[in-house]
Amino acid sequence: MKRSIQFLLAVAAALTLAACSTTKPADTSTDSSVNSSSSDTEAEALARQRAAAEAERQRIANLLNSTTIYFDYDQDTIRGEFVEMLEVHAKHMQATGKQVVLEGHADERGTPEYNLALGERRAKAVEQMLRTYGVSVEQTEVISFGEESPASLGHSEEDFQLNRRVELKYQ
Amino acid sequence: MYNFIKSLLFIGFLFAFSVAKAEIQIFITEGRDDARPIAVVPFKFESSSVVLQPPHDFAKIIADDLARSGKFNPTELSKLPSKPNTLNDIKLDDWKTLGVDAVVYGSVKETSPGTYLVAYDLIDPYNDKAIFEADIESGTYPIIPQASHLMLLKTKVANNDNFRWAAHIAADEIYEALTGEKGAFATQIAYVEVNRSDARPYQLFVADSDGFNQKRVFASRRPIMSPAWSPDSEKLAYVSFENGRSEIVIQNIATGTRDVIASYKGFNSAPAWSPDGRKMAMVLSKDGNPEIYVMDLASKSLNRLTRHYSIDTEPSWHPNGQSLVFTSDRGGKPQIYRVSVNGGEAERVTFEGRYNAGAEFTPDGNAIVMVHQVNGNYHIASQDLKTGNINVLTKSRLDESISIAPNSSMVIYSTVQGRQKVLSTISMDGRFGMPISSTTGEVKAPAWSPYIL
């Protein structure tokens, strides 16, 4: 279970890096032209600042690229690891005014009708957290698919973990 | 142009409607030691035309039905001592030696192209006082010694379209004559099949109770859930995501006419017809969280039965229409509760186990059958409502979507076998079960029809 999530995260990170690398060369070329006309210490400070800003940009881009929140069995509590990601999405939504559909899902254990309710409960937990970070009521819509739309079609614990999720879908 | 394409699609849809798919296969995996031995002799076929055989093997359909009930064990054809087709051919000693409780034999005669006269009898080789039921007019059977062993003497007219159905009715008559309880072979099941390679992967089917005669009644790009038969067996209610989120639809099976009856904010789910067919219990989350409602189908007015911040779902009507059971996690974990049709305080019904859900009343109203978790596995279990005793019926681990045969003999449900989602049946005492396996996609959400007249 953990391995597949790590794999997913790795894929997400790789995609993010690939996306960033296209804009990077332009940045470094401007950096070097600035460097030549400034004193060393100022240049270092500036570079550090830029590196920090770049790291922050990348962190946010990474988090914005992650749009799936995973849940524990029969739970709708948002795990600590997803709080930062939701905060970043909330700020992005506030800044852009974008609409987001929150799709709630469950694994196949238990009954489909109960799982439809569980999927809604999870999506509402995410909606509530976005709300506390200032996202307005009009920007989100909750749709539950219960166990009807699994991300992974198998029947193992790993599949179940991948299926217990809420997906953020920007409209 | 757009309208033209739309009408093409519509024609395509109608076409899809009428095309019957290949049958889903049924095979038996578990035997049963107390099944009664019975001989079903292949029927003789007579035809004056070029037709060499009837559209289906009438005797085999009867034998397979009886075997699927778990109550009968039809003799292998190679072990039959003789192959009689009329009462005159019967040698009682042959069948006593074989040790069968009963013998079915008969004939199929093509009377005109596509029309068949099917004659069949049921005899008890031991009991010469079997004499049988009233629909045999006096004097219509031969006055020979074997006649006193007759339990059934029947004829039917069938055509190519209803030939299998006629055989299921015959199996019901034989089952009732031998067990004293009504048969449920001439019934249907509705279920959802997911064929992920199809453009519209989510498909609602209706098939005969043996899995044959599949007819697709609806197909969608988005999920379909929870089919439920109307008490007159003419309509299906189900949940469809065709418009992006869950809505409750009622569809007339014969005409294909569809009405969206619940499309409230939040989700719309778990439709359950009242026994009189005039109301429908359903679960709506329009007021913020899932609650049980009863809709009057004529006026579409809603009456809310539950008021609780927890999940309340999966209503099932008591056969007398006066109360319902439902699933709620108001106590922390999903358990079964019971509430009056007029609302009021709900009473907890299940106490054993951490997860009980999806309960259905048995047709006599004395028990419920539900999904019951044991050691992390989800089984089918029944609970006697008087004693509270729980009987776990299945060994499989991912069982769900219970539906009970109208004669209470069997439960159909969905489960996972290997890596495939399949339908399976289990006898009400848990002693006889078998999968109904699809040759193609995942099958789930079975619903057993009421008796079809």
C-alpha cells in the first residue's frame, strides 16, 4: 500500500520537475547577467533569496499538482499529510476564483449505498477544510460516487487504499 | 446536423435495447448431501416439418432449475434405466431400483411452425396414493396402475420466444408438488454489468432467474446503482449518474419509458418500493446529510422518516408496509435500525458484530438478511427478529447487495471471486450456494423480481 503511494508521489514529483525544467533555463541566464554587474555578497544573498523563492514556487506547484486526498478505512478524517496541500489549494482557489468539484469515493468493502454516503462524508470533510481556509461556498460542489468509480480495479488492501479518496477537480 | 446525429444515436439506443446478449453461465460449485434424488427424462420431440429439434431442451431446463435450488439432485442421463415419454412406458420397478423420489417425463410436439405442445407428468414411484391435484379433470388420465402414482399431469402450448419460460413454469409446478412451497424459477433478476471497453460501460440488464435471456434495458457512460423491482414487476427503479451525479430513475421495462423522480441537491439513492407499489423509500442528502424519506409516487411529496446527523441509508420495507429497517452509524459503526412508516423513534435491531448493513426483510417478515462483518470479512447473514440469532450464510469475503427470492428459498448477492465481481446465490439455510458468472464484465447489484404472472 505504502509503496504504491510512494510511487504515485514519485510520478507526481517527476511530472512537476519536468514541467518546471522548461522555464528554468531562461531564469538562470538572467541570473548570470545580473551577477556580473553586482558585488559577490549581494549576488549571493540575491541568489539565496531567489533559490528560496524558487523552492517555494516548486513546493506550491507540487502541492497543486496533487489533487487526491486519501482516507483510512471507514473514516472521513483528513490525515495530517494532506493539510498543507489543501491549504495551498485553498489559497489558489481564493486567488483565481476557480470552481472545484470534490468527488468522494470509497473502497468496495461494505454495501454500495452506505459507501455512497461515506464518499459524500469524505468530500464534505475536504470542503469543510477548504472553507476554514477561506474558500467561498459558491466555489465548491460535492459529488459522491461511493464505490462505483474505483481508481484501482483490484481487490487487495493496496487497491482499497487507492480507492478511499477525494479528488479535487478544477472546472 | 446535430439533431440528425441525435436521432441516429436514439435509433442506436433502440437497437441496443432489443439485442439480447449471450447468456451468462451458471455452474454449481457446492453439492449438498440432503438433496433429493429425482429423474428428469429427456423429452421426446415430434415434428411433421423439417424442424429436427425444439428451440431448447425443456427437460434440461427443468433439471437445471431443480438442481439450482439445492433441494434436488437430478440423476445423470447415462444412469437412467429407461427413457419413458408417456405414462404407459413407465416401469415403476426401474425407478424404485434407481432410488429416486420422483420421475419427470414428457414430450414436445411441433403442432405448427414455431408452436409447440408440451406434455409432461410427475410421478412418485413409491406412493400409489399420490393422486394429485385438482387441475386434472377426472377421467382424462388412463386407467392403468401407474396412474395412481401421478402427482402432476400437464400440457402447455409454447412458442420459440416463451419456450424457456414455459419450462421454468413447469419447474415451479414440480418444485411445489414435491416441497409444498411455491417455486421461484419463473422469475427474473435485474443487475448491473460493467464492461469497461464499451463506450457506455455501465449497463442495466434483466435476465431469467437462471441467467439466460439477458436483455439490456439501459446503458450509460456513468455508473448505475441499486436496481429495485416494482411489486407488479413491470418497472425498475435505480440510481443513475448519467447527468453527472446520482439521481433516482423509474423505467418501464417493456416500453423503456424513463422518469427521473429524485434529483435533489446532494445524492439521491437506495430506492425501495413500498409493498403496495404506491410509495418509494429513498435516501436523500439534500438537507446536509443522508436521511430516509418516503415519496408518494403519485404526488411526489416527501415524508422524512429519520432525523440524525449520522449516515442513515438502505431502507427496506416490512412486507406489511408498516415499518422499515435501515442502516445507520449513529452508534459509531453501521448497524441495522427499525422505524415506523410514520417516523418516530428508531429502534436498534442488530447488536452482534462491528458492521451490519444493507438489510432486507424476508418475505414473511420474520427475519432480515444483511451484510455482516466477521474478522474483517463481509458475509451474508440472516437474523431471526424474534430470537436475535444470527446465521452466517456465506464464506466469501466481499459480499454485498442482497436480494431475496420471492419464495424465500434463496438469496442472490454480489461478491468477488478471484479477481472478478460476480453474482452468487445461497440457500436461506446457507447450505447450498453457487456463482452466476458473467463471461464478460463485472456484474453486481442483483435484484430478484417478485413473482411474475
